[in-house]
Amino acid sequence: TALRSPPAAPSREPYKLYGQTYPLDTHSNLPPTIISKLDRGLLTHPSHPLSILRQIIQDHFASATSIVHPNPVVSVFQNFDELGFPADHPGRAVTDSYYLNKDYMLRAHTSAHEVETYRSGLDHWLLSADVYRRDEIDASHYPVFHQMEGTHVWSESELDALPALNAKLAADLAGCPLVIEDTTQISPSNPYQPSHDPRHAAQITQHLKHSLNSLIFRLFGGVAQSGGEPLRVRWIEAFFPFTTPSYEVEVWWGGEWLELLGCGVVMQKTLDLAGQSHKSGWAFGLGLERIAMVLYNIPDIRLFWSTDARFLSQFKPGQITQFKPYSKYPPCHKDMSFWLPEATVAVEAGSEAGGAGEGVTKVEAGRRVFHENDYCEIVREVAGDLVETVTLIDDFTHPKSKRQSKCYRLNYRSMDRSLSNEEVNALQDQVQKRVVSEMGIEMR
Ligand code: FA5
Ligand code: MG
């Protein structure tokens, strides 16, 4: 297998979390900044926008059982194997997920709890939790975020009620002012499951789409784009190892398509594993921050972690109000150019690869890897929430030596105060020292 960059300076002590001790091994890569986020409990804080949004969605799906799952430690088996992720899926790499050791990790999605929740016999449930991924740094990505998993499954005889339920949901959607674009089709790349009666699969798929469109209508029905037009929402085909057919839903926001959720018809294997072979149905996993950013007009994902009263005092339970930015402090950017070690393969951060099947990177055996996520992790360890974005601005291969060079622009900005140039220089300096010593790169 490929040589991997060393994990970000782990502590030598075993991790002690939620009453358990996890011995360290070569997979251990949990940094102190992430550990410090484990018990923030944003989903149960009464005036936090994520908690308010969670309540609103739970109220919408009133007949579902709602769970907030407190412990983010899951086995690698639960997060990946049980859901059918192949052994070489990129989300499993130490560059993409947070590992306590080779057997335990911080959940990378709420789907990690699907099998155990079906096993308990629940047919219609919502499960909200904090999830963890090593990822790029920008306004809509953060290494800790919150997902809500939602599912509805029916036993064979109950499926006969679906046409009537679907007709009712369709009627409710008739007055929806949103432009919901959906040109997806069942096809060889996004098929029904061979073990399913296609008429049942079609009814389940329709119930999934109607249910989510009705949620979208409830949440975004009053939200306009900058031109005053209703918000644009679209369905696209997707791939997940634990659903088929599978879809993603995106909204047009801030001049680009922003992905809100992934969903699909639950793979029968998943229900078999949970001892529920006689049932079938759908599941979705949505990003609460992404929805909250659009609804409350919160411009930067780091704000959700603010303890500043100017942030928290703006939100009231049960209400969606527009966030009023309390002055934007000036940004300060610094560029960092460096040579990668010789014979290095560079991997750019693939967005949302942890839960989905995208972003597959094949790396030849024996080559060293420069992974953008490792670089971003060091930046975050040093600068914490003072770093706003990390952007690759130049990528160059020397024509003779074939050595590769990269230049990243680090944009620093605090959410609640002005940063001095000296402070930013000191941060940049520390990042530089750590990436040189930990990633074997050479400054230009
Ligand atoms: C998943 O995590 C699947 N488990 C979703 C799913 C559930 C599919 C059930 C089918 C059935 P994905 O990796 O695309 O999929 O993430 C789901 C959502 O989480 C995204 O659409 C996005 O809204 C949010 N998300 C993903 N990465 C980040 C991040 N770094 N920061 C904030 N939100 C994120
Ligand atoms: Mg996705």
C-alpha cells in the first residue's frame, strides 16, 4: 500500500473517551482541536440554530421517533463494512477520517447507526448527531458538522398503503412556490434492487421524493434567491453503497449548487443484517449546517461554533430569522509556496467523499502521498478557527527536474476581532515549521 503521511502529532497517551480506553496504533490521528469539540452539544443547546433547525425538522416528520445520539465513537465496521463500503473506499483513508485506532473511529456519517436502529425494530425514525471528517477548509466545510439521518421502512403488507399516501403528499405539494428540478430516471447506473418488486420500489422512491420535497417546501418555501425569485432546488443521481436508487438534493445558493443531502432506497442487505428482511423503505442523510446556512443566512460554517453572545442571542426556538452579521473583521492572506518531496503523488481534498462513493483516488504502491487534507489539518491545528479558507493558487511541475511545487493561499480572519499582522505572521510561521517537519516538504 501507499506510504501515508504521518498522522498529525498524536498524543502518546491512549485516548480515553466516554469511559473507554483506546490504545494507539498507526491509525490514531485524533488531534486536540477535534477532541475539544466532542462535548459541545450544539444539537441540544436550546437557542443554537442547529438545535432549532433539528426541532423544526422533527416537528415536520411528527410521526417519526427522534433520537439525538450522544457518543460519536463507532467501530470502523459500523461506519463502513456493515454498509457495504468496499475495502479501498477513499473515505476509509487516515487522510479522510478520524481514527482512535484501526478498529474505532469518530463516525463520518449518521448512517453508521442505521443497522443498530433498524435492529431495535423502529420503522420511522430521525437520528441527529455530530459527525467528523478530515476535509478541505472553506465557508461550507468544517471537520465537525451535524447530520440527521431519516428513514421510513414498511413490511410487505404495509406497502399496499403507499399509493394512497403518495397521492396525499403530491396534493400537499401542489401549492409549492419552489422550482424543484428533477430529471432523474431509473437506469442501469441507478437501478432498483433486483430483489424488489419494481412497483413497490417505484412507490418507495416516490414516497422518498415527496417526503423530502415536502420538507424542502416547509423549510425553503419562503426563501428567495438574490434576484427575488424562489429558490432553485434540484435532484441529481448519486451513488451510495447502502442505497439504490440513490439521489442528492442541491440548492442554488451564493452562485453555486450547494449539496444538502444524500438519500435512496435502503439496500435490502442492510435490513437483512438488522434482522428486518421482511421490510423495505428509504433513508436520507442531511447536513444540518448546510440547510441552516441557507435558511438563517449564516455566511460561514465556523460561526456555528461561536460562543459569542452576539451570535447565540439572535436565535429563538421555533423560529427562522435572518442572521445579522456583527461587523466583518478584515481578512489577511499569506501565501505559502513549497516543493513536494521527490516522487510524490499529490491528492486534492475530494468533497463529501467520506459518505459517498465519489473522489476515488488510486495511488501507486510505494509512492509518497501529499494529501491536501493533511496540509489543512496542520493549518487547523495551528490556527484553529482563525483560518477562513485554504486555496491552491498555483500548481507547477518543473520541466527538467519534474519536481512538483504548490502554492497555497491561507486566508486568516477572526469572527469576533481584528487580527494583527504580527499575530498572523506568527501563525503562518508555525504552520510553515510544522508542514516542513511533518510532511517533508521544502519551502521555495
Ligand atoms: C452521506 O454522508 C450519506 N451517509 C448520506 C445518506 C444517508 C445517503 C442515507 C443515503 C442514505 P454525504 O457524504 O454526501 O453522504 O454527506 C451528506 C451531507 O452532509 C451532504 O450533502 C452535506 O450536506 C453534508 N456534508 C458533507 N460534508 C460536509 C462538511 N465537511 N461540512 C458540512 N457539511 C457536510
Ligand atoms: Mg454527497
